[in-house]
Amino acid sequence: MSKKAIAVVIVLIGVTGIFSLAPISISLSSAEKLVLVESISSRVISPSILASGFLAHEEEVMLSSEVIGKVAELFVEEGEAVSTGDLVLRVDDKNFLAGLEQSEAAVRINSIDIERQKVRVENLERQFQRSAALFGRDLIGEEEYESLRNQLDLARIDYLSSQERLAQSNAQLDQVLDNLSKTQIISPIDGVVTSLDIKVGETAIASSTNIPGSSLMTIANPSSIYTEVLVDEADIANIRVGQKAEIVAIAYPDEPMQGTVRFIANTAKIAHGRTGLSFVVKIDIDDPGEVTLRPGMSCRAEVFTQDDRLVTAVPVEAVLFEEDKAENRSDHFIFLNDQGVAKKTKVEVGLSDDEFQELLSEIDSDVGVIVGPNRELRNLVDGDRIGELVEDGDPEQKGRGGRFQFRIGN
């Protein structure tokens, strides 16, 4: 036997050995395309909308000082529970106490001045009455009589001025007392100190801007935690108050929480990092399960827009979309396996979830639907010859991974 004949025999033996070991056999022509095929079936679809957001407290207050001064005492620590009316912080009140003494002294001085002016007016009134009697009997001149009357008028004006000065002093005293009361920071709600932003000795600043010293602490009610998500404007029409939702905190990906939509914003906004408009949707957490809820946690929510329905459906990847702007036409279609030939079929679609799309069009349930691979499905043309990829094992798991065999046509 020649060397060439021996080489051919070796190659044939090698090829035979390979195909005897491998679980596949291939006899495709270059024009045939390998595709995954699944049968049309009934599925339970839960239409939903996915949105991302964070956990937040409904009852949360950030305490700030209305007066400037050094922090003299802190009565709480971060994480400590507080009740409404509890004293949580005191600003140094030394200067305010000095101002209080000064204002109280001014009130006393003005009160004394009023008494003095009152006595003076009463004395001048008696003198004026005597002068009037004497003037009526021509015992004193007109000039003396007019001079005494002018003194009485001026005394009455001074008495009124003293009363106004006393009112001013009392107002200043009230202002000092109000500022003095503001040196004591009181908790306005029942809750927990979630953040403590200042220390004893630091200066508390009376300011609404976010500068050091303007924020003292934050108190929140832990039982008021909820989920705030941003829903795209294209989906907001399907959201309703009262719809159920499943919430997953990023820190607890395997522990979904149940919730209910409570609030839908009336006005859209452009969120940071997004180009389109979004609406704020608030979802109450009905059952947190074993999740330790902390405000600020990132989360995602799946809002179920309709009840579960048993419908005829195919995998979402099987449904393709075709748009012709020139003819103002847009269609959904699928490819059916028609005895080894791809048949492009226009369909009407209904509900969908993350995995399946409802078909409203009537399709023979015995016909297979081409579901992938995506690279083949996107380039598939009506009339193309196809070969079916069939997974070894459970036929219901066809096309979901594992070992495959190639089957040509039917």
C-alpha cells in the first residue's frame, strides 16, 4: 500500500473516531442556518414595570440652629432613640442670659418712668385746675394760665411716650427670651438619631445653606421608611396607586420585599444621570422580611401593572419589530419552522413580562417558533432553510444551554 493510501485511511479512521465520540452529527449545507426552536405554549404573565431608586424616610427632620453659638452640651448619640420634646442639644447661652438681664432691667426702668410721668401729670392737673379758677376770677394773667396748660399737655405726651418705651422694652424682652429658648434644641418627632453632624465645642451656625455648623443632626422615624423610584414617562400611564410591587435592595438581592404604590408625582423631572423625563413614585413597604432597612440604600422595584393571566405566549426574543417610516407602518412578527423553512409571520402582541410575550394572533400550537440564536434570528429571511438545535435531555428545556444536537428540518 502506498504512503498516500495509508494517509487517507488514517484520516478516515480519525474522523470516524471523532464522530463516534461526539453527541452531534452535522450534514448542513452552507445555505442552512442553525436555529433554536420552541413550541407555542400557555404561560402565566405578570405585566410589570421595572424602576430603580432608593430607600428613604417619610418622617425625617434635619435639625439646625436658629442662633449662633458654641455647642455646650449634647444629650444624644448617633443611633439613639428619642421622643417628641426631648432635649437633644444645648447651645452656649451665656450671652443670651446677659441680654436677658439687660432687657429685664430696661423694662423695670421704663415701668418706673411711667410711674413718675403719671405722678407728674396728676400734679399738673391739680395745679391747672386751681389756675383755671384763679384765671376765671382774673387773679392771674393769661400768660401764666397758658404756660401751665402747656406744661400739662407736654406731661401727658411724655406719659404716653413712656408707655410706648415700656412696650418696646417688653417686645425686646420677648425677643431675647425667644432667642434664649432657641439655644435648647428639642426633638420634634419620635425617632432615631440617624446622623450627628456636630460636636461639643463646635459653633452652630444659623443658616439654611449646607455649610459646616448649619446642620446639627438628623432624626427619622424608622417605621416610616419607604421606597422612592423614578419611572420613565413612557411607563407612568400604567402605574396606579394601590398596585402591588416587589422591591429588592441591592444589599439583599435574594430577599425581595412586598410593597404597595402610595404616591405618583404630578410633575416630571430630569433626574441626575438620565436624559429623559421621569416621575417620582413612592412605594410603601408592606413586609420587609429579614431585610435590615437603612435609608439611602439603592433598590429596584418591579411594579405589577395587571393581575396574572394565563395566555398564549412565546419568549420575548422570538418577537421582532419592523418599522417602515416611509409608509408609516410598524409590525411585530415571528419566524415559524415550516418543515425546515423559516416562515415570517406577522402577529399581534399583548401583555409581556421579562421573559414572555403574549400573542393575540392565532397560531397553530403544533408549529415551532424560532427563538434564537440572536445573531441568526436578526439576519433570518423568509424562506431560509434552517436546521434545528435540539438540547439533549428534557425537551421542555430545549434551547436553554447544555449539550446540543443538530437536526436538519423535521
